[in-house]
Amino acid sequence: MSAVRKMHDLAGADERARFSPYCWRTRLALAHKGLPVETIPWRFTEKEAIAFSGQGFVPVLVDGERCLSDSWTIAQYLEETYPDAPSLFGGVSGLAMTRFINQWATDTLNLALVRVLLPDIHAILHPKDQHYFRTTREKRFGMTIEAVRDARETNLTAMNAVLRPLNATLTGQDFLSGTGPAYADHVVFASFQWARVASPLNILDGFEAIAAWRERLLDAYGGLARATPAHFETVHGGQLTP
Amino acid sequence: MSAVRKMHDLAGADERARFSPYCWRTRLALAHKGLPVETIPWRFTEKEAIAFSGQGFVPVLVDGERCLSDSWTIAQYLEETYPDAPSLFGGVSGLAMTRFINQWATDTLNLALVRVLLPDIHAILHPKDQHYFRTTREKRFGMTIEAVRDARETNLTAMNAVLRPLNATLTGQDFLSGTGPAYADHVVFASFQWARVASPLNILDGFEAIAAWRERLLDAYGGLARATPAHFETVHGGQLTP
């Protein structure tokens, strides 16, 4: 194996703005396994930079001689390849239930969040990515980014409904995965890290249990997630606007 | 302990129509633990019949000298009281993730389903329950049962979005809980059993993985869930209408 593990990681105009929820799943899974990684900032339109992976999306992880993409594939690879490091899933039944939580975060949570975050994500992108992002997302949602912004109140109401079972669960326990964080926490936290990096909105107003759990995840793994600048830091140079 | 375990179980006009998703959670959990139970048909307005439990909802389980209500409380009680029987959760991490799936089924899945099923549920109720059901549900949803029926197409679209991550998960594995069914399967299946008993709609059209998994759960535990008549059996006396 090569000495350095490398991962292409989606970045905004400010290369410290690492906002992809799928890349965060992988970064937290690597940290959970105690595996250092060098991240390479990547933009949506830099398809040629990851062409070696045989597809066009991040995360792309190079681990020694292996090249992997798709966060769920990577998580399963890490669990199988590094079985002596702390488990991401907690056995067969844990893996099975984590698969549902992973799918829920992708299909339900992230869809609800992107309807709120879309205009803010567009605003932090590198200028060379903005046309690509606008075109692909406006086609996906069947409306302009500006129309999504105009529907924010409706979309916030829908998002709140999606957050309710998560908040109720975290009222009764400190982590989704049990006594400490594992991959079920990583995938759901990654969605809130996405919001934290890409948007000035406090989307957890009224969801105290999720907010407290998010703080625990920001502190986990030596404060890995907290070390990535939040939206106000990259957009306003670290100065909170009055 | 007394010789017979008893559970009050919500029934429709036909007392064989056992449609409560919360009661089904408990019946399947008991079957999983190998614990026989005598079910007592109960209607919404028979509050005095379960007053001994200190509250007004089913399931109510009497297990020897213990009286319990609330399906999640009952599941945890069964796991603690019968540790040598097959596990409902699969350990600490399994319990933690099951809690989220249980909460998702309650807050998201059942809410999406009831917006589709409400008029059908009302129609199968014992006449003495219909006024109570109409009053409480119309207050909860802020609209009449007839208005809910008029919005069925919209509500089906919303339900389909909720089912998507479940279908994707069950495309990749046979059960939510791992290699066999456990409580995560019970709580989610219970929602589809509710639909099967209360409504003539085939809500799983287009969701083949969920439909195949539902068949596996209908067969589980000696065909317990399949033994309860589906909607067409109680409403049309077992004859499929042309």
C-alpha cells in the first residue's frame, strides 16, 4: 500500500468549504476507523480529475492500490478491510439497520434539506461550477433556484416533519448507533454538516435533541467536523456580520 | 404468573378485523419471543374495559402480574423479561437503531399512510366507534374525512416518497433487521398490515421489494399475520367482488 490515503472532496469557492454530505460520510467513517486521509479539494466540473475512478462523483477514495467511489460502497469496504478497528455497523443486524438509515438520509432527509439549502449552496460554489449546478438541479427539481428560494417557508415546514422522528429518537439516547457514534450517526450528521458549511440558516431551531447530538458529533474524532469552517467563516472571512 | 397472557387488540365492526399498527407491533414481538397470547377484541370507545391500565389506548398487555401499555415500552419489557428467547433488537446498537426505525414508522410512515387510509378505516369501524373516530381525527388533521378522501391522489404521491428508502433498502437485503425478522421489521410491517386489513387499496403497486418482504412477514411466525383476514374477507365475507 502507498503511504498516503487520498480522497477527492467537494469544495466551494473557498476550498476550505467542504460541504458534500456524501464526502462527510466517508471522512467520518475513515476517522472512526482511525485511518488518516489526505483530502483533495474538488469541484463539480473537474470530471477529468476523477476520471480514473470510472465515474464522475465524489467521494473518490484511493486506499493503497484500491480505488473506490460511492459512500456506501466505501463504508462496507472499510468495515471488511479494517475489521480490527472500531466497527462502523455493530454486526449483521447493525449493518442491516444502518442500510435503512443510510437510505433514509439519502432519499428523505437530504431531499428535504436540499429544498431549503439549494440557493445557499449555489451561492458558495466556485464560479466555474455555478452553471453546471444550476442546470442539473433545475432539471432535477423542475424549477429555478429562485423558485426554490421563494418556496423556502413551505420547504422548511416539510423539513421539520422529516426531522421529527430523529429529534424524538435523540431525546431518548445520545447516539443513533448506541453508546457511541458509528456509521448511522455519520450519515445523518453529514447532512447537518452540509447545512452548517453551506448555509447561514439555523435549521435546528426547535430541535434541541438533534442540536445537542450535532455538538457531540462536531466534537467527535478530535473535533474533525468542527475544524471545517462553518458558513459564516468562509463567506465573511471568519467575522460574524452584525 | 397466570396461565394466560392477555392483550386488548383494536378491532373493527367485524371483530376479526384487527387493524391497529401498534397492536401488530406487540403481537409480532410476542410471537418472536415464542409467547402465546389471548387477544381480546376492543373498540376505541371501550375506555372502561382498559381503565385498569391507567390510560386509554391499546395495546394493553397483561403478562402474569404485570400490566403494560405503549408498544415501545412493551417491546423493551419483553426483551428484558425474556432474554433467553430470540432477541428483538440484536444488542445495544441494534436497540438504538431500532428506536429510530420505530420512531420513523410512527411519525413519518404512519402519518403518510393514514392520510391515504383514513376514509377506509372509518368505514370498517364498529358503528359505535365512528363518531369518536371522526371527531378525533378531523380535529387532528384539521379537515373532514371526506376532504382527506378528496386529497387521496396528492396523499398517495407523498406516501410514495416516504416508501422510497424502504424499498431501496429491501432491494439489497431480505429483512430490515438482518438475516431474519426482528422488531425493526415488526414495526414497519405492522403499518402495512394496518393497510391490508383496513383498506382495499394496493398501496405497494410499484414497490416490489417491499411487497416481497411483506409476503415474508405474512408467512413468519407460522403465518400469524396472514391468518388475520384482509379487507376483502371481512367486508365482502371472503368473496372477492367482481
